[in-house]
Amino acid sequence: MTSAQFRKIALSLAGTSEHAHHGHPDFRAQKKVFATLGYPDENFAMVKLTPEQQSEFIAAHPEALAPVKGAWGLKGATRVRLAKTDAETAGAALTAAWRNVQPKGRPAKS
């Protein structure tokens, strides 16, 4: 997976736009960040999962995904090692993160 491929998948989700967050490209839906690229460096991305989702994804893909260090990681922020991630895994993680920022009570359509 390249950062260009990650970006393409993120932007394919309905209502997603690209901005910048702390000097890194980010992806937002409903004005909320659900993923970023380039942190801590260009080899990584981040998706904002729930702690439960994070545990499931990491168990299934331990070489590709890991919690972000510190409190953000405990809350579900998940580091994606791009070189170890395939499009299917990235797409599933991005879709889960995107759904997490959708308004409650309204079904999210990707």
C-alpha cells in the first residue's frame, strides 16, 4: 500500500475531504478527522477506531497495525504501516473509522 493508494481509498468514502492536521494530510467526514497520512513519518498512516475495533484489526493484522503510542492509542487511534497493509485491510479500517464519525442514529452509506 502506498500513501497515494491510502488517500484514494479514504477519498472514495462519501462526504470525505482532505485537509491538514498538525502538518499532515488528514481525511474528514462530518468535519471530523477519521484518518491521517504521514505520522510519525511517510511510512505510516493513522485511523481512528474504537478500542474494540482496534483490538480486532490488530489481532487480524499484527504486522500492519498497532496502537498509536500514548493516550490516543488507548482510545483507538491506530497506526497503519503502509508497506505491510493491503488495500482490503486499509479499506476495511478506513471504512470503520469513517463510520465512527457519522452522526449517531443515521445509517452511514459508503
